[in-house]
Amino acid sequence: MPSSDKSSKPTSIASGSSGSVSAKALVDSMVASESLPALVEQMAPAALARLVAEIGIEDSGALVVHASETQLVHLLDETIWSGASPGAPETLSVENLLRWLAVWEDSNVTSDKLYELGEDFCALAFSRLVVVSDTDISERVDDEFTQVIGEYILRARVDDEWDVIQASLTALWDDFPDYAEAIFGRLGFRHSILGIGGEDDTARVLDADASHDHERKREAQGFVTSVMAGSFLRSTAASDLDVLADDDTYDLQTSEYFRRREVEAAAAQRAQAEKREARTEDADEDSEVASDERELDELEAELEAYELQHTASPRLLAGPDDVRARQPVRAALSELQGDDEVFAQRTDELAYLANLVMAGASRAGERIGETAAAELVMATCNLGGSYLLWIEFGDDADVSGYQELLAAEAGLVRLFRVGWHLLARVPVQAVSRLQKLIADPDIRAVLADRPMILGEVDALVADNELLAQVRAERFEDAKETVRLLTILLEPQAVLALCELVDSTPKLAHSIEQPVPVGEWDEQTQTLRDIDSMADLMAIDGFLKSLSRQFRALP
């Protein structure tokens, strides 16, 4: 699974075996081989991107020199686009763009790679790095962060890496002058779309257009994008629960996603088969060529083993005993392994959902990493299944019930959508209950002798601001307000509330097993994902008993 800040095709949430293939060792073997160009050429773009992600951009120059245009575009899509926040449109990362320019400069391939990437990309990239003016030569400014190329003045937007930027611009102008001229012309002041010569107009328009095009292209290629993920999660949270519970087919977005995946997978398999067939037909029979072919075959086998590490059966079917016992959906999923087609579809769904969470959700204001996303998805699916079984049978512990749910077309996606909707209710439920508590006449009577505390509490929760913060998904602001309520509530209650007031709430151990006042230690407090109706009932009980969590009052 790719890094948490990227749009991505679903990859497996599997762990490597004890015989796992090291990315660095694999790359070292490839670079040492004379077959490196042929090996890189036949690699799937996703496989090359995965290797680069593990070894790092700076150590990937030897591979990228031989990357095709398709591989290069995919690689940059994976590494230089990121969202400012989960669910937000992705924008170009100047930091990673500069890292790539430095790698290409070291390998003397800058102009070739920039030419392969096309005028639109280069215009966007350089709009983030330089300000271009095509004013009269007499108006040129001579300083260390300005370069004159032809009739254009280029001023740095990024001072720290100006040497790298200069080298890239010069290489492009020297090797492809007409191409560079077209790019500089697009970025010149007088070509601003608003026609007013503002130096940021072109960059702003290019960024917005490119971001939109990038999202659409990635979605068409079968990737989970940040915007797509945010839309899915928000619509699920806002949907009617009864509709979600009754719908045992894929939603339109998920259905279209898997259709695109099938098309892309079939095209990739055909391309791979054609490359291998062509190589076989062209191979000579002499011993030297045969030896090269054997070496290439061995390296390909290493690559396949490396990829297998990321496509094995999900590790989520295992896990600690207490987690497996608490989440029957894991056992139900394990039972499907006898049916290869259904099991493969369910594991594809797991990876798809995990990518949705990584691209579109956050926890404590931060993106959710691969392992945490995988665990959250499994817990949320179990919660959805628990709800469906509870409302039908009043019992959610029977594994066979989960097996029946997983046999339906929507499988884990249906369970996840139900579970995600239930999770989305928790923060609103928590702050609503807190506000009702403060407004309760009996509670206010108890606090009447402490007017300063009552006044501060009223100021914190007045005018439904706390509830408004949660509804607007300003969870960090809401948590800050809740933390201030330690003037009224015991610390363990405040911490538990903060964990509930989150876009992906967690269950504090103190909710399940309250600790006597004076014995609670925040350092030993544990948290876990909410995964059952029993958890929701425990949360409800905790919120109803908040009045018993007041600090000692005279």
C-alpha cells in the first residue's frame, strides 16, 4: 500500500514472510546487471513506483534513467502530488519536484525527462519554481536568483535550490529550445489569463487546472484519489442508515472503481505478455545471449517475489487473540479462502477501503498510516456487520452471520459503509450529551455555589459553538474546548471525550473499565478502534453517566 498522503490503487495489506525480498538488495542486483534497461522496461509502473518509495527518490536515479514515459508519469503521480489535508484536492509538492530535478541532474537526463513529461506538466512545475517575465532587455534585474534565457527573465520563487532549478532550465533550453520557448511563453506575465500581468495568476490557474486533470486521470486509471475518498466517506456519513443497511450492492462510485480496475489490469497483462513474447522471439541462441536471458529471468523472479510480498493473504486475518475474538468478521473472511474468486474480491475490497481511509480520513488531525488504516477498516466492517446482525437477530457474535453478509455482492463495502456511518454519529452524540449535561437544571443547581466554574463552562459551550465545530469537522478546535473542561470533569473523562470527538473516534479503556478517582494514570491509558454494538452501548452508558465524572465539589 502506498504512502498515506497519496492517491493509490488498492494494494494488499499483507505482511512479508520471513523470506521477504529486500527492496535495496533487489535494486542493487538490478543495477549491477547489464540487463537493467530491459528489466526496467518490462516492469509494471506500480512495481517501479513501489521500489522507489522504499529505497527513496535520491537512490533511484539508476532505475529512473531507463524508465519509459508511462512509468515516469506514474512515478511522479505517486511522489509529487499530495493533498493539503485528507479528502482535499491534491497539489504539486515543490519539495519532491526539486528532489527529482536533482536526481535527473546527477544522471544527466534532466532535459530528456522534462521533454517526455510534456509541456503542460513542465509549465505547471516551473510556475511553482520561477516567475517568468518577457519584458524588454533593459529592464532585466541582475542578482543571484535571476537568470536570463533568450528574451526571458526568470526569477526564483524557491531560493534554497536555485542551482538545481537553473541547471534544469538551462538544460531544457539547450537541448529543446522551441519546447522551452513555448513553456516560458505560457508563464510570461503578459500571458496571464486575467490580462493584468499579475505574476501569480498563471501559476494559480495552472495549479487549479492541473489538480483537476490529475484527479480525473488518476480516477480513470483505477486509483483512489483524495477527492474521491473524501466524497465517498462524507456521503456515507450523511446517508440514511436504513438505506445503507438495506443496500447489498455496490454504490455507483465503488462499482465504477472496480470496473476501471478490471480494464487497467487486463491492459497491463496484455502489455506484459507482449513484451515477454517479443523478447523471446528476438533472443539469439548463442550461449552469451542465453546467459543474459537466464540472468534476466532470475531478476524477474526476484521482482515477482518482491511483488508477492505485497499481494499475499491479508495479515488482518491473524492478529492478537483478543482482537480476533472481538471481531468475528476476521474469522468469517478466513472461511472464504476456499472460494478463490470470492476471497480475492473481499481482499480487494479491504485494500480499496484502506486506501479510501488513508486518502480521505484523518485521526487527531493527522493522516492515517497504512497499518492503522487497515486495522480501522477491519474494525469498521465488524461494526457494520455487528449492527446488521443485531437489528435482525439481536445477537452479533455468530460467525456464520458474518459469513452470510460477506457472501452478498457488496461484501465488506456494505459493512464498512454501515460502520462508517455509525462512527460518524459518535462525535455529535458526545458533544450533544455534554451540552445537555451543562444545561440540566439539577447540574446547574449543583454548580450554583461555584459561579466562576459555571461561568467558564458556559463560556466554553455557549451558543452551540462546540456542536457547530463538530458538524463543520473542526475536530481539533472542538477537542481544545473539551480539554478545557478539566475544570469540571475528571481527567479520564476528558481524555475519553477527546477520543470520541474525532473524525475517526476511538474507545478509551476507561469507558469499558472505569478507574476509581485517584488511581487513573494517563500514561497507562489504552485506546482501540470501535468495532461492535457493545462498544456503542458502552459509549452511550459513559455519556449518560458524565455527571458522575465531576471533580469533587464542596
